[in-house]
Amino acid sequence: MPDSHAPAAATSIVNHLGPDSFEKDGLRPFFEYRPLGLKELTGGKVGAHVIRAKPGKHADAPRHTHTLSFQFVYVLKGWAIFEYEGHGQHRLVAGSTVYQPPGIKHKEIDHSEDFEVLEITMPADFETREVDAD
């Protein structure tokens, strides 16, 4: 009997970087996003993308939360400064990892021109909500 929880049949399990891999429009106007195909492969249960800084653009986002069950970030290049509720400000550099607990209030303060991260979320699509600074 087929597993009703199995993801839909994938057309490809390999995702190669190409000249048009990064989408210019996404959650933040100062970032570009490269979807890695997990959303489609898992039926929306898991999302993964590479996020990189847009040249000449700087962080300008309010404090916010995400409605999701899992969010993990691995810094690939550059640096960024984030503020996390109850944890203060942290300078993230290449090799830094961040597990953002569900609903944690956070804000990006600044990032380098070459800032780039791998982000994995569950689910792939989630709500982002602005919140007041405490």
C-alpha cells in the first residue's frame, strides 16, 4: 500500500547553480533568494534556499517573527549583525549557525556586501509578522 505521507514524485533531486538561479524579489528587498527545490520535493513541508545580499542594498527591516516550526541558518560568506529577543546582538560570520526558535522576535541590524546564508525552514511557506520593540 502506498505511503500517503510520501512526497510527490520529483522530477529532479539535483539543483545546480545557474545564471538565473537567484530570484530578485523575496521577503526582503535587500536580499536575493535561490530556492533549492525542497519545497517541491517535500510537498511544502521543508524549504531551503540560499539568501545573499543585493549589491548596494542594506538592512532595513522591522523587528519581526515567523510562524513556523523550524528555522536554521548557516552563514556561507560575509557577516551580519542580528538582534534576538532574550539573546541580544550577535555578529554572524562565515561558519556561524543560528537556530531561531519558533516565534522568536528578531531583527537584522547590518550585513556585509558579500553576506550569504543557507536557510532551512519547516514549513517552506510561512507568515512573517512585524512586532513592536519591547
